[in-house]
Amino acid sequence: MEYLSLLGILVIVIGFALGLDTVAVVVIAALVTALVSGIDFVSFLKILGKGFIDNRMVSLFFLTLPTIGISERHGLKTAAVNLIQKMKNLTPGRIFDIYTAIRELACLFGISVQGQVQFIAPLINPMAQAAGKVNGEMTELEVDQIKARAAASDNFGNFFAQNLFVASSSVLLISSTMKSLGYPISTSAVVLITIPIAVICYILCLLYNHAFDKKIKKGK
Amino acid sequence: MNILINNLLLAFYILIGLFFLAATVESWRDKTNPARWGTGLFWLLLAILFAAGQWIPNEINGGILLIIALLSLLKQVRVGKIKELDEKIANQTVKRIGNWIFLPSILLAILALVIAQFTKLGGQVGIGIAAIISLIVAMVLTKSSPKTVYEDTQRMVRSVGSAGVLPQLLATLGVVFTASGVGKITAKAISGLFPVGNHLLGVCLYCIAMAVFTAIMGNAFAAFAVITAGIGIPFVVAQGGSPVVVASLGMTAGYCGTLMTPMAANFNTLPVALMEMQDPLGVIKQQFPIAISMLVVHIVLMYFLAF
């Protein structure tokens, strides 16, 4: 009956898939796993409490919030918008190229922005739509594709570059999970391994955006 | 050196506890939040765990976590009203200092990395020291008072909300999994289907499982604890794969799954609503080719870099 221990995995997979309260799902998954594995309740509390205290390093990124908060209050976003608005006479693909580069750089410096809300919808999509219209009206499908591509260019940069920042919560989580599993690794080594990923992703984006520009132009 | 590092870390955890205490006070004062007492209690309990957990018996720490989970389950933890930023201040500062507003963020990243790489203090202490220095620089640069720092700290902490402690909770779940032998049992179940010992097969299995489980769960952090314990360690690391390569690439292999799932609502569904797109899966369709290519890139890189 040892396979019962896997019940906790089932709890977490289903809980997340159904969009239930994440904090509660994780703690319930831990409780279920421990109880079906023959760990008594008090021992479970001990393991849970010790595990949480030992892993406080994962939350060290909270220390960076005051700096980011003050920078935001004093126009971090305004300055970024000013930089982006200098992009003129560009194709949609080139705008996405530049935005993804900026997004990767922001990740490198630990600036976490809500890209979709703060930049894509209000700024990058309208600019790309305007750029797409230079060669004539676009079809509805093309308009929709530019929107989708704008959103994608934020996700690409965000996902594959966020581990470039040594204090990002994902780097801290990787290092701390490996420590719990008995294979301690350093956070700066994680950053180094991420460099090829961020670079390759960017090169793929350049090719992908170039093909997109060609397709839009051909449609005219 | 180790004593110094541990003392510094302890000081940082107490500092984070104080941040949470600020969030507690401001949550209680926010009369527009119908769940203000629960939300404040949530932050207070976390403040206790961070600042004093060291000296509290672990059974009690565990019990406190159960209460935190219960509050969250009963929807008693809500962000509430966060004061919007005044655009006038932003414009004035940018006019005065221009792109120098990026300096504190850049300093934060570079200092943290430099301290991690070139001193014996290590990455974690590096983050703390870099955060404090860059905060001072930011205060001078923007002429901000300590009161503004308080205001922005509680604002940021509260808007991050319970999502901010999720990574740490998932790491804790990893500890419980290890204590319960989940990794060993998953490995045993999967090794009934696939042979252990083939490097390429192990790498493929781990990267694809990370992507698939992330897609199902909509969250790579959660998949990471489960899949790394169950597949990454027995099938790749225990076969001689470098732990740092396997773990780092494993997480981003999971992100390939994030690009392909409607479960990752913030990334793939929110833009559809924001930009009033016609195709609800439009973003995922545009991301699909890059996601698949990047997954292949991860498998190739892990195979060659880890062994």
C-alpha cells in the first residue's frame, strides 16, 4: 500500500487544476501525504514547521520590495514608457524584438512588472497595430494575431530570463528545494546555467518575429 | 564565517517579519476590506514565523501554518484596497533624474550577484545587503523619507499577498515529500514503465514531465517540487547528472508547459480579456511553436551540460 503516499500528489494536481485556494491546497497535500505514509499528526506538525522555518531563504525576495516600490512611485514605469516610445518606423516584429529584449533585461535586474497589464495592453499592442497598418488595412485575423503575439513576447522574455536574477523567487526555490532533496546547489550557479536559455530563447524570438513580419507583408 | 552568515540571515528574517508587521497594521486599518481582520491575522502569524520561528517549538510553527492555511481556505485573506500611486510624483522625478531611476534596480541585481560570486558571504546574504544598499540609494535619489519607505513596503507586501509565500510553502511541501518517501515511490512506479540508467531517456522523461505537469497544474513551482523529487533525482541526478544543471533547466522546461496551458490564466488568458481578443486560445497558439522548440532546446542542453 506504499503507493498511497502518492495521494498527496493527486491532491496538489487536482487542487491546482481546479483553481482552488493555492495556500490551502499545498498544506492539505502535505497533511494527506504525511498521514497516509504513517506519520502521526504531531510529527507532521514538527516536519511542517521545521520545513517552513528552514526554507525562509526562499522568501528573501521580500527584502527587495521597498526598493522596487520606491522606484515605481518615482516613475520607473514612466521612464520605461519614454524609452519604448522612441521606437518609431518599425514593423510589428521589430517592436516585439525590442520589447522582449527590454523584458529580459528587466528580469536580469529583478524588476518584476505585470507586463500584460502595464505594458502589453496599453502600449506594445497599440504600437504594433499601428505599425502593421502601414502597408494597408489588416484582416481581423491579423489584428488578433498581433495582439496574441504582443502578449506572447512578454511571456517569452519573462519566463526564460527570470532566473537571471539571483534574488528571484524561482532561483531561491530551485536552490532551496535541491537542498531539501539532499543536493545543495548555489544560487549563482543557477543564474549561469540560465544564460544560454535566455540567449537561445531570444534568438528563436528574432527568427519567429521576422517570419511574422514577412507573413503580414505578403498578405497585402 | 558561518556564524556571521547565520546571524546576518537571522537579522534579515527579522526584518522581513517587520515588513509583515507593517502589512498587518495596514490591513487592519483598511476599513474597505471585508476580510480585514483575517488578512491582518494572516500577516501577523507570518511575521511571528519569520521573526521568532527560530525560537518557537516546531510543532507550534506547524500549527501556525495550519491556521494560515485555514484562513486562506475560508477566503479570509484578501488584498484589500491599495492606494494608487500619484502620477504627478512619477512625472516630476523622471523629469528631474531621467533614466537614473533605473539605478537602484540595476544596483540591486549587480550587487547581489557580485557578493554571491566574489565574497564568502554567499547568495542569500548578498540579496539582503544589496537590498539595503539599493534602498538607501533609492531614498537619496528620489529624496524619499522613511515614512515613504514604510508606505511603499506595506503597499508592495500587501499587493504581493499570499502568492508571495507560495514558493516557500512549496519548498516545505518538498520537505514533507522527502520525509514521506514520495520521491522513492514515484521513481519505483515510473521505473516499472521505463528503464533507469539511460541518460537521454531520463532527461527526456524529466523535461517532458515538468512541462506536462506544469501545464496541468498551471504552476511550474508546484510541479518542480513533485517532479524533481520523483523523476529528476532518481532518473537524472542519481545517474551522475549535475544537480545544478538538472534543477535549473528543469524549472524552465516547466515554463514551456506554462506557455501552452489555459491554466496559467495570468499569462495566457488575462491578455485575451485585456485586449478583447476573439480567439480565447490565441495567445497559446502564438506561443506553441516557441514552447515546443524551447522544450527540445532544454532536453539537448540538459543532456550535454549535465553529463
